[in-house]
Amino acid sequence: MNRILSLSLLLTPVLLATACARASEEAVSSPATATASAVEATAGATIDRELPLAIVHKTASCGCCGVWADHLKAAGFAVEIRDTDDMHPVKQRLGVPAGKASCHTAEIGGYVVEGHIPASDIKRLLMERPTARGLVLPGMPAGSPGMEMPDGHVQPYTVELVLADGSTQPFAQHGQGG
């Protein structure tokens, strides 16, 4: 069992990097070249001033992270991109639980938002304001925002609420059967 866990911990970053690189090649949007202080706007998207700024931490080469940021912009969020070479300190500082990581981490309205979480779930979180650290979506489920499939298929996935003690509970279900 420990051997399987060790192997999965070693392979996860490789698989995430491969998926992000593939998404980067396939992304229609322009590459992320923003500086840490730049707030990006998508052509045609209207920023909802009632929504807090979304600060998105990602690696510069990750295309799917940029596509997810575009999803937030289309939903009315102002987005600030912060490219970094090492995501681990960001995830650690924001309290992303072990085993719940994805390829990018955002700070939105005092909450951590980890992974390809739909903007509708983030808006619900901000409206309900639970006492929690934020939301996580481990891995990179096919069909989640930023990981859209050409045929429209959405792999079933569960967005989890991270409670103050670091434990998680289901927050939203998506995809077939979700």
C-alpha cells in the first residue's frame, strides 16, 4: 500500500504537468503573459464590481489554468494572474489539504479556491459565507472549467468544502450522475 501511495505521489505532478502542457497547446486564448499587478479583462466580459478580485496562482506554462481564469472572467470576476515556479508554498500558506491539490490555486474573497471549480460554485460560496477555508477540486476532471472536452462530456466530480480544521465535505456535484 505504501508503495502505491509513493508511486501516486511521484506520478501526480508529472500527470498534471502533461495535462497542463497539452491544454496550453490546445488553448485558443493567448498565452498568459500578465505580471503580478495586472488585472486582466476578457473582451466582451463585464466585470461585476460586487464580486471580489480573484488572485490566481499558477505556473507560467499551464494553459488549462489560463482557460479557467477566462471562465472566471466570463462569469464577472476581475482576475489577477500571479505566475510562480513553485506552487507548493502557495498551497501550504493557503491551507490546501494534503491530497486535495490541483494545478492552480486562487484567493477569492478570503477563501482558497483550489482547482477547476465552476464559477457558480464560487459565487454560491461567497453568497453563503460558511466558516471554512474554501473549496477544492482535486486533480483535473475532464469537462470541468478549463478542462472542457470537444464532445462536451463531463466526468462526474465533487467540489469539496474545506472546513476550518482542514477536513472536507461535499459542496457540489457535477457531471453525469452528479
